[in-house]
Amino acid sequence: MWKIIIIMFLLDPTINDSLEIDYLDGKVLEFEKREHCYDHIYYNLEKLKSFAYSEFGPGTPVKSISCFKKFTGV
């Protein structure tokens, strides 16, 4: 499974600069295929950026929005 991670451009190395997008409208947001994950980013880019700005502030630049393999643990 794949998930969306947003990384912000922060100059303070002591602050967590990333967001894992786990839910959308109360439902788990994960993708079986990497391509589906990137399609979701493409079609929802402005919503994802708005969410990031709501967490970090509107003046904080988004560094990247990418898909990563979800860690399943042991």
C-alpha cells in the first residue's frame, strides 16, 4: 500500500517538516498502486497544499508532495 507524504520547506531543523495524509473525509487514505497515489495528488493538489498550509501556516512553502510505500511493521 502507498500513502501521501507532504514535506515542507522549513529552516528550523528541530521542527517536524512532514505530514502523513492518513484520512480523507474520515476514511483511510491509502492506495494499492503507486500510480493511483500520484493520480490522487494530481487531481487534489490544491486541497493537499491547503491542508499543509493549515498545519504549518500560509507562508510556509511546500517542498514536495510524494507517495511512499506504507510501512507494515513486523
